[in-house]
Amino acid sequence: MRTKLVAGNWKMHGSLAGNLGLLQAVRDGARGQAEIAVCVPYPYLAQARAVLDGSKVAWGGQDVSEHAQGAYTGEVSGSMLADFGCRYVLVGHSERRSFYGDTDAVVAAKFAAALKVGLTPVLCVGETLAEREAGITGAVVTRQLDAVLANSGVAAFSRAVVAYEPVWAIGTGRTASPAQAQEVHALIRARFVSDSAEIAAGLQILYGGSVKPGNARELFGQADIDGGLIGGASLVAEDFLAIHVAA
Ligand code: 13P
């Protein structure tokens, strides 16, 4: 049985004063069987570490530079995230891909950079509404995975997580149905089976896109859904904890 993981992605939300209660409530309320983590904006990593250190709640970043160091103004390296005790880092979130030009090649380089410093990359993949309507969901997700597999190899996925986040379900209140999500999760796992049945069997594949306390249990009950990547609901401790318990 794969251990489930519920990870929050705060995106660009928070304040030093406001985060404290949220982090403490998540730390003190985390009673589920699943693993749990929060990916916070860079300036709040020190605060996350201070509050969560020694608890069952892990923390991480939302992006990472593909470079180790150098003249890359505004970027944050994997070793800097590791310095702050991060376990996880998101790579290839659809907002990075669509607003900040993260191509498949850049995402593959960021994934490799994260692994190199011992972080667990959470590789986000997913199709837009237009791509789904054009019937190319499988092709898009496979292309996104293949770029990383070609660069890092299948064995790297023993130390990584995949998150399927259909772009049309992110922040829209429109969730993929459990059957729709399961179909793509099965396709993702099958893509790994062709390279390594063992890696495929152990791979955590999270679902993200308008996961709420009311729909989490059914989503997480699907055979190939190993937890969730939670946006909006991770900003409300009660909701995030309810989702965690559902996993
Ligand atoms: P929402 O849960 O707000 O739809 O966001 C999902 C997401 O993008 C998590 O990374």
C-alpha cells in the first residue's frame, strides 16, 4: 500500500502575522494517517520551519531554480530551500508553465536540480480545457512526463511525487470527477510501468484541482489517487485538516 500525501500549495498568499495561526493549527491538528506538507512562499520558509520543526507536518517551496547558483536575480536555488529544511518542492505547476514560461525542458531541469540537493520534487502535470476538449489529455500529460523521464530517468521517481492537476479544475470550483481523475492517474502510472513496474507501483500520484472537504474522500478512494495537492482549501486550517483526514 502506498502512503498517501496531502500537500498544501499556498500560492502567493499569506502574511507573517496571518500565517502563524494557520501553521500552528495545521501542526496541532494533523491526526490523519497520510503524510502532510505545506508549500509556502519563499519569505515564509523560516517561519514554517520554526513552527513545524519536529512535527509531522513537512514543508517545501513552490518552485526552484534549475541553476545551482550564480547571476540569476530573483531566483532561489535548491540548496537554499534545503537550508531551510524543505522536504518538498513543486516543479512545473501550471501557473509557472503558463505565466512564467516554464517549458517542459525547464521543468525537467528544475526537477533534476531539486533531486540533486535531496529535495523531493512534486512534478505537476495536467491539460488545459482546450486540450481536454481536443481529446489530447493523454498526449499532453505523457509529453510532460516524458521530458522529465528523458532527463532524469525512471529511477529518479523513487524519490519524487507526481501531481495531476487539470488546469481547468484549478481554482475554478470545477473538480474532475473521481472517474475522470482516476482515468488520467491510471494512464500516468501505466506510463511508468513501461519503464519500471516497481517504480510505478510505489509512485505517489496526487490529484489537485478544487479539492475540498466534501469531495476529497471519494477522490482519494480511487485506486491510483494517492492524496492531493491542495490550493485554496489549504489556507483554511479546518478544511485542510479535514482533507488530510480523508486521505
Ligand atoms: P485549488 O485547490 O485552489 O483548485 O488549487 C489547486 C492547485 O493548483 C494546487 O497546486
